[in-house]
Amino acid sequence: MTLFSKKNSIFLLYCSFLIVIFLYVIFKLYGKATLSIHEWTLSDWLVNYEDGGFKRRGITGSMYFAIQDKFRISLPIQVYMTQIIFYTLIFYAYFRLLLKKKMDWNILVLLCSPLCFMYFPVNLSYSGKREMILFVLAVFFALGKMTVLKERIFLILFCLSLFIHEMFYFFLPFFIAIHVLKTGEKKYSLWMLFFGLSTIIMGVLFFFGTEINSGKSLEIIKNRGVVFSDNNIFLYKFSDGFGLIKQEVISYLLFILELALEVSMFLYYVFIFYRSKFNTFAKFVVVSLIWVAPLYVLGIDWYRWDHIYSMLLLIIVIAILPDKESFGISFNQNAFLKSFLFINIIFFIFFFIHIQYDGRGLSLQKVKEYYFSKFF
């Protein structure tokens, strides 16, 4: 009885920690929304159809413009409200998915690993982007009973989400894996329809979509009350990004190392506690990494791709856990791996320093100045 009470107390403390993370992220994002000069996070949402017509990612900006015209709500506040809604859904849905399983402290540690939930407060300069929609789609697809109606609704929602951000396409294998884990079936017709429609939409975006910035985007958005610094999506050029990767090859190799470490922890966890499913899980990891690999060529946001991959892989691992048989919190008998906690603490410190380096112009000197200002 005492042991059970102690475990519950620690679990409540853990829940409080997650609430603190959530509130911190919401508070800091509000600060970003009220800045006079904006950067990547806001610009990512404001790509629109007014400048050049139909294009990839343009649907959100045009929607925000219409709301601003109708209700006079500023664009930064609209984006901030969107971020609040989706961060709330992420924290709620992931935790609800966990509570439906027999969990252990190892999976709770993985939930707070640097490329999963701890990424939100660590990389606030670039958090709050449209991948949060992808997380919500995935976790709600994993929740509840899989029905034909749910499959059809999800198919429609996923296809529509490609107009929000085309990079969702590169995480398509995760949704097929979730379907297999939920149903135990190999429904090839559904998967081929899923793949076929998504690929057609990607083709339409590629062949018929105009440039993200057709020359007047910044002027249009400025007339709506938002001013950007030079660090925004409308001034980004693919050629510049590729040159940056070559210039800062060591930093980008570290992003690969960080993803490898995160994935290794998931693999090790499944190997130790769910060995019968390890081979299938390992094959999925290989296939999904191959499928997502083009993103690392097409975009310089490697830390972002790492984060998205890890958050979705977490859903797959949670889906592997056995369902609980009663109401309330249910823990299985898996031993707590103290090495997981130790590795995650070291990983967090390393990742935090790396993100500071990346966010301060890839300058080690500026990182030193940042820490010096904090402690002295």
C-alpha cells in the first residue's frame, strides 16, 4: 500500500512537471506573439494565396487574412490562439494515449526526452510551427477504436493537411503503422488509396503551385500589421540552405547523431521489454527513416525533422504497450532503467547547448556570451 502510494505521488509530481512545461511554452509563445518584429514561427503560418495565387502551405495565411478582415483579430494573436489549441491537444492526447496502456517509468522518461516533449521549451525560437497539426492527427488516429468511418475521416483530413504543409507526406509510414497496430490487419487497399491520393496532391502542389513568395508577400503582410526581420520563410532560398549545410557540416552531423541516439533508446526499450515485436519495429524504423530522408535534403531544419520523427515514433512505441484492464493509472512490471534517466539528462544538456549554438548564428562565441549573461 505504501509503495503504491509513493508511486502515485511520484506520478503526480511527474504530471505537475508536464503542466509546468505546458504553461511555460504558452507563456513564452505569448511573448513572441507580442513582439514588434517577428521571425520564422509566425512567417511559417502566414504563407498565403494573395501573393501569386495557389501554392504550397498557402491555405493557413489566407484563412488568417479572412478572419482578420471579418473579426479584426491581429495575425500574431490568431497564430497564438492556434498554438494554444494544438499544444493543449498534444499534451492532452499523448497523455490520454499513455493512460490507456500499462505504462512504466521508462516510457515516461522517453516522453520527456530532448527530441520529444522537452523539445518544446528548449527550442522555442522555432516551436509552434505546423507540425503540431501532424502530431494531433497521429495521436487521435491512434486513440479509440479503428472503424471504417474513422479511416475515411482520417484519409480526408490527412489529404487536406498536405495543403497546410507538404512535409506531412514524408511521415506517411507512421499512419500505416498505427493502423496495423490498431487493427492487426494488412489492409492494402486502404494503404494504396492513402498513398495514391497523397502522392497526387503532392504532384499538384509541385507542378501547379507558385513560389511561397511571389514578390509581394512581405508587403501584403506588413499592410496587415506584421513586420518580419530578415529571418523568415519568405526570404529563404533553397540554394542558401544547402550552402549552410556544407558550411556547418559538423553541426548538421550532430543532428544526425542526436536522432540516432533518440531512436536507439526507443529500439533498446522495445528490445528489452517487448522483444517479440523488436524485429518488426526495427524494420519499420529503417523503412520510415528511408522515407523521411528526402526532407533532410530539401530543408535545413534538421532539428525539426528529428523532433517530428521522434514524436511520431513515440506514438508507435506507446501503441505497442499492452492495454490496461481496469480504470485508473496502470503500471506494468517492467524494471526502471536508471541508465535511461541518466542518458536523457546528459542528452538534454548536450542538445540544449547545440540548439543555443544553432540559434545564435552558429557562433560558439555568442553561446559563451549567452551563458555569461545568464550566470553573471
